[in-house]
Amino acid sequence: EVKIDGKKLPVLSASRDFNNRLLILLETEGSARNDKLADLVSTVTQQARQAPEGKPVAFGVFAEQASFTKGFSSAPEMRTAAVNEVIEGAPPLGKRVALWDALHQALALFGPHQPGDTILLVGEPYDDSSHHSAESVEKEFIASGTRLFMMRRIHGSRVDRDFLWNSHELEKMVLARITQETGGLLSEYVASLIRFAWAGYLLEIKLPPGLSKPHKWKVEFRGPAAETHRKTNFYYPARFPSCERADAPLKKESARSGAF
């Protein structure tokens, strides 16, 4: 059931049968000096190589600079070769961290939006080198409709370089807000949670006339589905986007955690 301003909107169809694009963006800074981080970088890279066949996946690594695959690959052999080229052939990425620049570049790799587009960021809420601001990247996420799913690399904060005079609360706040605004999830790194990046429902909804601005909306399970999913968390973008044609159906994805 979908509501805007308390009014129900007709849901024309709802399906899990969609093949969304996923970009795995991995922070590598510090991994050369920390065995635990090196192991995590290796694990996430292997997950990118071993994504299910048919799933379009792109891969990027970043520190002060970023390096990406040339696009999305669904075939395992092509994907493995592309990931290997990035992780093994990337030039030195620098000793600082340009988080917002890397996210800006990651968004650009998608091109025109498709339902379910997701960036899985495995990194830390830390930036000391970006030319793009946190606010500008947040606006890009909202405008593009791309979902952000962030997993922090280790427990708690590893911001130990300038923590005495800069707590990096801005990065923490903006990243948390982007995940909420886009229907994503913020967590610590858990290998099995990568399946969340492909989880979701594709909804086709008939919009009322005159919906010219984004609106807050409410999505709920009803009937037998409500009982089935009563113990699972349900995530969806905070605002329903406007549409060029108010009388046209709009496809919009929403996702929940759990087994799929």
C-alpha cells in the first residue's frame, strides 16, 4: 500500500523480478599498513568477482584518487578480468582520502538512472581531500535516484589522524542522511549483507495529476504480506520523486533487509 498525503495511490504491479546495477566502491587507504584492513579489501574484492552470474556489477577503489572498471559486467569471466585490472593495475591512489570525489565519480558511471541502481560503499566516514562538498554529493544522490548502502570497514571510528581537532561529524551525518533519503542502509561490514544490494521490490504506481515536487510517502505491507514480513525491516526512499508526466506510471524501487 502506497500513500501520499494520506491518500492511497494505485499500485499497478509489484515484483522482485528486476536485475539492478550495483557499483561496489571500496576504500583502500590504510590497508597496506593494517592486516585486518588488507584482509577486508581482499574479501570485498573477491565478492565483486564472485557476484551471481547475470548481475551487472561495476567496481571501484579509492583513497586520494579513485579507479573504476569501465562499466558494468554481468558475465563472471569479464567481471573478474575487469576487477583484477582495477585492483592490481591501479596507479598509487595517494595517502589521503577523497570520499566525496569518489562518490561523485561513482554516480557518473551509471549514466541515465535505472530502477534499483545502488552504490555499496565499504569505507569510513572520513574525508580530507575532496574537491566536491558533502552537500553537493548528497544532492546528486537525491537527483539521480541512486541508492547508497554503506558498510564501515571496522567497528567504531578509525578516524585517528586528526581526531583531536576534527571529529568528522559532518561525514557521519551526511552519509547517514543519504542512506535514509535513498532507501539504503548504514551498517558495519558484514560479508553476507551484500545480498541486500540486490534485494528490493519494483513498484509501478499511478500518480495523481499535479505532482510537480517530491513528496513524502508511506509504503506498507498489507494483508498476508504484513504478517510474513512483520519481523523484517523495510527501507525505501524518504521522498517520492516528481515525474515529468503526472498521468504516467512511475517505477520506483524499495528494499528491505532479510533473506531473499
